[in-house]
Amino acid sequence: MRRSMRSLLVAAATASLVLPLCGVTAASAAPPGFSNADKSALRNQAPIDLAIGSAVWGKQQLVGYDPADPTEYQQVLGAQFSSLTPENDMKWDALRPAPDVYDFASADALVAYAQANHQQVRGHTLLWHSQNPAWVTEASTTWTCDEARTVLEDHIRTVVGHFKGQIYEWDVANEIFQDTWDNGGVRLRTEANPFLKACSDDPVGLLVDAFRWAHEADPDAVLFLNDYNAEGVNEKTDAYYALAQEMLVAGAPLGGFGAQGHLSLQYGFDTSMQENFERFAALGLQVAVTEADVRIPLLAGETGPTPEQVATQAERYDGMLQACLNVKACSSFTVWGFPDANSWVPDVFPGEGWATILEDDYSPKPAFDVMLRSLRDATPGTSPRKG
């Protein structure tokens, strides 16, 4: 029978509410605000130089949060994780309903919850080709580069400035490279991304300025490039490596590289992930696993995965975590939400599911247990990781 975490989670989450807020970065953070006596909490077993995070949708899950009467989901979120990433609340379509309107309500609710539960926040995302509001899609068809730059600069300075001092890492540029299977192969998305398209004569110059604008708005936030299919050494990460070098030479305040970690058991696991992280770290960058989940193909009529699939899923989660733990520059490891009822996977990948580390009743899957052991082995609580 699966063990339940509920009583431990409630006790840990409640205890956290009376402790002072640590407004510091992951690399220099004070110990989490939970007692290390709770050995079932990921955040308690992680080395102090590694933030353990989850994605969350503030609009659906945190608006109206009452510390005196949290939902069970909110209790688990606060007890298990030291970092939060807004799954949708800081994307353009959530923040910019109109050109001259900024709506920070749900993003502010997320940040307030994080502060109440002694958690840091990863900002996500400032420049992306997807989830843009209709006005961007329509206006961008006639933008000049100067017009695109003006809109983007206003957005970055306004958003990053609004959250100044409350975000420890920002995904500034998200998914800016095409894939090998896309028309034209691996190259900057100068067709799909409206800002890169308008400035296609010098897209790298726009990226350098985007990072500069974000840094000027909040000098303490570490600024990341972020993408999927970016775990191991491959054609796409080679392109990112070359771009990172070019941006650094140009003086961009680039601080990190994020591999999303959206995996599927339909494909193999790239064992060069640590090697990939090491080469970006050698450039002086932080690295991170930013959106980890491992989806499982489920046959029609099946009620769940096979034991073999469950074991492989746990191995994949742990493989990503080990790559992060083995590279000291890896500052955060984030799972893309929980439980399965909140996962984006079934909507986007029909026939696949069971991708998160917690069951719908919040009991731990084997992937959770394996991660917990690996974090503990890396040295728990107040210590930096070994090695």
C-alpha cells in the first residue's frame, strides 16, 4: 500500500508560516524554513545550493490563498518545494491583455504565496513565440524592428521591474531555436517569433538587448536561455552554446542555460546531459533543469502504467537530477507541476500521461522516492552538495 504524506505535509506547511522570509538567491540561500525532521520533504533533503521547484498556475491554484486555511494542494506545494515557476501567469497573454494594460493579479498572488512559504520564484518567460495575446499577433504582421524593440523593451522593463527583488532566475528567452525536424532545421525562430521576425536582420542583437533590459530592471536576477530538447549534447544545444558565446562576447548579462526536461518513454534518455551542463558551466553560466516531467504512453483501456514503465520513469527523473547534482553550477531543479490532474501532458500529447512525481491523492510515486534519496545522498539540508 502506498504511504500517505498528508499529515507530514500539513505539519510542515503550517510550521513554515511563522518563520521569517529569506529573500536571497538559490546559490546563497539560508536553510529552508522547515524542520529537517520532516524527511519526506524534497526541499528539506536538497543541498542548500540547489533549489527544488514546481510549476504552479497562480490563477487557478493560489488566488485567494489563506495561510490559516490552505487547500491540500497548497499545503503540499509549500511543504515540498523551495522554488516556484509560474506555469502561465507571467506569460504575455496573461500579463498583457492590451498594449497599454498590464494585469499582475495572478502573478502577484503566486509571489505572495511563495513569500509566505519561504520559497523563491523563477520568472517565466519574457520572450517566446507562443502564448502571445491577439494584439501582438496582429500588430506584429507590420512591425518594423524599431517598433518591435519598443514593445519588447517596455514589456521587459515593466515586468522585471514590477517583480524586482522577488525573482531569483528569469527565463528571458524561451525556445528561440527551431528543431532539427522543422523547416530549415536548427536556427533562430525568425519566422515564428514575432520579435525575432521583425528584427531578422540582427536577431542576436535583439537578444543581447533583451538581456540588457532585464538586467537593468533587476541586476540581482540571473538571466537564462531556456528550451526543450536541450538536455544533452546535440545540434540544438550546439547552437545554444555558440549563441551563448556570441552573446557573452557582445557583453550580454547572460547568466544561465536551462534544459526543460520534458521527456517521454517513447524515446531514449540522453546520457550526455551532464557533459552538456558542464560545457555551459565552463562559460561561467549557471545551469538548471527547468520543466521536468516524464510522460508515459498509455494503451487504450489501461488504468495506469506497467511496473516496467514506472521503474523507467523513476530512472529518467533521477538521471536528470543526477546530472544536475553532479554539476555545481546547477542552481535549480524544477518539476512541471503536480499531480497528474494538473499536468499539461494529456492535452498536448494524446495517449500519454502519468507524467508527474505525485499521484492525484498526493501520495509519492517511485520517481518521487528515488529523487528524495538522491537529494539526501548529495548531502541534505544546510550543506552544499558533495564533490
